[in-house]
Amino acid sequence: MKISKIIFIIGLFLTSFQLNAQIEKEINTYVDSTEILLTNGRKMLLEEIQLFNYPKATEIFYFLESKAEQKKCNVFNYTEELYISMLISNWNYFFQKAENIKNERNSYCYFFRDNVERDLYSEVIKNSDRIEAQIQEGNFSPEQKDLFEMYFHVLKYGTKDESYNIQVKNFKKKYPQTQYKDFINIYLPKPIVKGGLSFSFGTTGFFPQGNLHGNFDASVGGAMSFDFNINKLYFSFFLDGGTQKLKTSFDVVKDSSPYNFKSEDKFSNFNAGLEGGYFVFRGKHVHVVPYLTIGGGSMKSNLFEGNSQEDREYEIYNSFIYGGGLHTEFKIIDVNDNFANGYLSLKLDGGYNVIAHYNYVPFKGNVMYLKLSLNLGLGIF
């Protein structure tokens, strides 16, 4: 009984081995003729384009497309089809693809291990003059010409410069109901958002105006700020302060306490707030931004505090301030490493602040200032 079981098991094993060997043989001899046809067809089409035989390339393209349609799959990806349509001058096909990008089929017949897309791109760039001339001289709508100009700019130059952002902005403004909206939103690169953060420290020159000028000298103090920008918008949180010498003596009473200030006594000033502006010029090495300022400022003396527990400081003003100025910035050097991209720049700001309220009205006036700072930034200058 045991011998018969052993014989049965051995027989079962031999049968299984024979079946596996048969399957392996069938797999090794299997040839997918359609895959070979499409793979060779892609290479042949590229070769005809490189030989400038565009009529032959057109025949091959449509033949391969018909074969792929039978299998309900794609023999070329979307980018390759755009390249081919430009090279063989089938502009109706190009703009149909651009208009109907949402209906694109994403299933591919096979995984093609070739460099057809890269080589087609090279051919497009080599033939860029011919392709652009066809668009300019052809019977196309202004919308189609503008769309192609924007697309072709990306192919030739990428999106590093400002002109692509301007093209996208102008196209959307000119054609708000464009039929190529999906092509722009899905396929074309997003416009670059220029943004950066920076920290600055330096000096501030204070120049009193009005009656304030008649009683206080100009002075130099410290300044620091935290700036950030997005495209054309500029914002800066700032702190600055210093001391200013009194020019003339004056006496005043506060809360029944007399204060006798003499010439050369020092008053401290401090300002903090937010600047917000718009880039009128944002170059690779220079920025120019007019801005508005809101914040708060104070000028006070602690000369009479001494050891008294009473509040003996005296404020000329402690007030809301507002004003405006001009921000300029000059890039010194790019600072790049493996973690982040940044820059070192010199920042020069000048402006005028209005002091809304005075505690000591005889000294009423405003302040002009000039700031010079070293700026360390992260992001795009």
C-alpha cells in the first residue's frame, strides 16, 4: 500500500514537471507581433523625421494610431503626439489635442523602452524656425497663435524668466472663456511664484521735522526687519530706535511732578510697524518698491526715574504713526547650498512718518528717516 502511494506521488511530480517545462517553452517562444510592430514603428517614424521625410512620417504615424485604436490604447504619449503634429505640420490635430486634453486616454499599449520623446523634442527645437513661421503665416485665430507662442516659449526657454508669467497672465485676461483652459491648467507649467523671506540689520538716520526739528538733533540708531514678498507684493515688519539729544532746555509738569530738561539731555525713540508695497521694478539684481507704513512710535526720557517707585519717565509722544517711503535693494551675491537657495543684499530705505498724537504739543513734528541694512534672504531675490 505504501509503495503504491510513493509511486503515485512520483508520477504526480513528473507530470507537474513536464507541464511546467511545456509552459516555459511556450513562453520562451511567444512573440507579440503587435508589440514588435508598434515598437519598430515608433523608431521608424523618428528616423523618417530625422531624414526630413515628413510625408512618410505622416503615413507611419496614422498607421500606428489606427493599430493602437484597435487595441483601445496609446502608442504615443500626449507630449509625443504634440511634437509629431508640429513636425509633420498637422495643426488641426495639434489644436484638437490641446482643446480636448481632458478626454485623453491614459492607457498605453506597451511600455516602450526608447528615447523617442527626447529625440522628437530635439527635432522640434532644430526645426523651431520652420514651425514658428507656419504658425505666423498660417490661417489661425489670434487665440491659437497666442496659445502656441506661450507653449513654444516653454519648450525653448522653460519658465525661469518673467516673460512666461506675463504671457499666461495676458492670455487669461485676453481670452477669459478660452476653449484651451484645460490645456493651460493641466498641461502647461504653472507660472512661477516669486517669493522670499529675509532678515536685515543695520542703521537708521532720524531727521526730525517741524517743531521737533527745532528742539532735537538728527541722530543715528539701529534697525532690523523681517521681510517677505510674493510676486509683486512686498511686506516688512520693522523695528528701529536710538537716542536724540535735546537742543533747548524746557520745563514741564506731569502729575504734579516737575521735570527740568536741559540742553544735551538724551531722549530715546522707538518705532515698530508694518510696511507694505508693490514692486515697480523687480530685476535680477535690483528691487524698487514704494510702500506705505503703519505702526507705533515713542520718544521718552527716563532721566528722572532714579530710585523712585513712581513712574517718572516723560514721553514727548507715544503714538500711532503712518507714512510712506521707497525701498531699494541691491543683490551682492547668491548664497546656495544643498539645503536652501538664498542671497546677500544691501537694503536702502527712505521715508517719512507722520506722528498722530503728541503729549508735549510744543514739540509737534514728524520724522524723515534713511535706513541702510545688510539683508540675508531665502528664496528668489
